Amino acid sequence: MIKGVLLDIAGVLEQDGAAVPGSLEAVAQIKARGYPLRLITNTSRRCRAVLCEDLRRLGYVVKESDVFTAPMAIRRRLEQQQLEPLLLIDPALTADFAGLTGSRGVAVVLCDAADGFTYAALNRAFQALLEGAELLAVGDNRYYRANAQFMLDAGPFVRALEYAAGCKAEILGKPAAGFFCAAAADMGCQPEQTLMVGDDVNADVLGALEAGLQACLVRTGKYRPGDEQQLPDSPAMVHDDLAQLAENLP
Amino acid sequence: MIKGVLLDIAGVLEQDGAAVPGSLEAVAQIKARGYPLRLITNTSRRCRAVLCEDLRRLGYVVKESDVFTAPMAIRRRLEQQQLEPLLLIDPALTADFAGLTGSRGVAVVLCDAADGFTYAALNRAFQALLEGAELLAVGDNRYYRANAQFMLDAGPFVRALEYAAGCKAEILGKPAAGFFCAAAADMGCQPEQTLMVGDDVNADVLGALEAGLQACLVRTGKYRPGDEQQLPDSPAMVHDDLAQLAENLP
């Protein structure tokens, strides 16, 4: 029934700069039982190699290919369709898109570029879209908070380019179905064979269910009492933490 | 019936860097008959003083207060509501917004800032909008063409800020009703007492009619045969050029 497991990093594996109690052992246990797994996140400010290093520092025994991010979902799409990326990204992400030289056209890749969102860069992206490039984005969030200030996220720039070029972006980060399906495919699983474990009832759990995955809410991270009331009625879908879930995996 | 006249600059007064034949005399004639007039344009790359100089170079006898632009419509709004502008504009427009120190709050003023659309500047505008500032824009065009390249116009940045802050911009350039009404008010006229003369059947003529003005199409500039078929049926609403219109003014 369950052939592979997706684990959200923030709030399930990591919280406040430390491993969530019991999660180190739980990940080892899930691996030992032979489940392929992917540790997933939407982040568009750290490349996969750095994320992997950060997880190792917390004590997780993981290799780079265990980590799957929204930018990696975009990379897979570029590989499949043999598209060359025109990048609007944070320089820290450059490694995630290295060595891509598609021969079948161009895709605009829009992550959280921040100061990289210059008029010149946006114009280059716009001109590529006019010539038929696809627009692939890590998300369409409106803003985020940093140092007590609200800052523009990728979403407003997605809307700007969509409006200018008369096109529609494809979002390949959580909670988009495309992200969950790409993460499942990355470990060779069909969506319905894959269990997504997250602390965010909307983006993680309901998002995964909508994409055709199985899903489980854990009561760590950003979980708030009552969140489970948003879920379809099934006791198997909520666990106190990843440790409890690992014990109860079939 | 007609108490004031608005004349579109591009295509009615000026074409290919020269005065449209007969228009120099027509403007003098309309002035001599005592009609207040405003020479209008949407441009957001030249301030009013420079536009006035350019018209004088073509031979027009005009003073600065005869010229009314979309940025001037925004300036009037700022003055009326005593708002201080947070400017996202081309540096060439700075003079149009000099000396404004409103005491009742802030308005974000978005013109065609081009390279001025930096992430830092857009963030400042976004933060002001979150604190309740109004968003006033010269237009929401998608793109324009320059040196054989398509370039992002103000519209995509309007959409970006609207999406980020969950607000709706007010457009104060042609063909928005607010622009025509502000131009009429600038010469002390009610909209229904004002005749708008333009070569663009949509932006000039139908836009003005929709705003409650009278309007006339001239067959110069970007006029193309058949354009008059888009107008309500009335022979008085089309003239060959500004010279013919001036002769037929009541």
C-alpha cells in the first residue's frame, strides 16, 4: 500500500535549528525498513547540496539524492522536456541548475530572486515568454517576513510576467500537485503509493491528498490544536510526531 | 455647449517630429476664440516642462499650464488629497512631482520607471501599500516597443503590487475616465462641457465619451480608414484634421 515516504523538513525533521525529538531515529527506522524516502521543502534560497549538509549537521544520515526541493522539481521538468533554463533565481541556487543545456527550447525559471528581479532580467524573461518559453515557478506566495519586514516573494513577479506575456505559470512547489508527483516519481513511486508526512495541514497534507497521495499530519512544527478538524475523517492520518508514525508504518 | 477643448498631442498636433499640417493655425484659432484648452498625452518619460519646450520647437505658442499629462493628473490627485508621493517613476519626470509634501498620508505613484523598478524600490512601495497607501498609476499597458525590442511597461508592475498587497490601483492615464475628468477640471470645465479631440478611436474618442465628455475623431496620426465605424452615429464627430475641426467649432 505504501511504497515510498515524503517527509517535510521544516517542522517534521527540524525545528528552531535542531532535530525534532525522535525524528533522527525515525528516519533511520524508515530507511532500515526499506522504504525509499525523500526529505522535501519548498525553499528557494538553499541549493540541495547545502540543505543536505544542514541536515547532516543536525545528525541525519542522508545523501544528496534523498533531498528533493521545489527547484529540483523544476530541474526534473527541464530534463524531461530538454529545455534550457533562463534563470531568475537566488545565486545560492545556481548549483541546482548546473549543466542543463536543453535542445528543445527555453523555459523561464522563477524562484525567489529578490535583488535579482531587475528590470533587465525581467525583460529578458518576458522576451523569452513572448517567443514561446514556458514559465516555471517555485511558488506564487505574495510575501514573506524577514528581519521584521514584509518582503515581496516570487508570486508578484509571476503575476507580472503572466500579465505581460499573456501566459500562465506552472507552479512546481508545495502545495502544487506537480511538486508532490515529481517527488514521488523521483523515488520511482506512483502518487497513490506514496505517503506525505507534514506539519502544515494545508500545504502538506491537504495538498498531497489533492495530488492523489496518501498523507499524514504530525503534531510538531507549525501544527496547531484543531488542525486535524480540516482533514477527512480517518484516525490513521494524524500522529503525534514522526517517531510515532514510523512505529505505525505498515 | 462646448466650453473647453482637449487636444491629443501625438497624431493630432505632432506627427513624425513635425507639426501636423494646419494644426499650428488651428490651435491659435481655438485659443483666439476664447476656448480654454489643454494639450494632453499619456507620456511618462517627459515632464510637462520638456513637453512644452518640444511643442514650442514645433511652432506652437503654448505655456506650460496648457499641457496636461497623465503624471499631472496624478499630481492633482495628490494635491487634492494632501498625499505625499512615493515615486516609482522615470527620473525625467521628477519635476512633475516637485514640492509635494502631503500631510494626510502616502500614495505610491507608479509610472514607467524601467530600470527604476528594482526589488528594493518595489519593496518600499509594497510596504507603503500594506500600511494603507493608495496605488496611483499612469496606465496598465503590458509592454511597448523600443529599438525593435518589446519592453515591460508599467502594467506588469501594477499587477505585481496589486497582487502582493491585495489592493487595486487607480489608473489616471488615458483611456481612464479619471484622466479625462482631471484634464477637464484643470481648465475649470465639467466633463460634458468638454470636447476631446484625438486620432485614436479607442483610447481618445471612445474613452472620452465613456467618461462623459464630447469627443471628435480626426483623420490624422494613427487614424485608419474605417475607424469611424466604431463610433456612435453622428457626422459631427469626425473631421479630416484639427484645422477642419477648428473651423466647425460652434
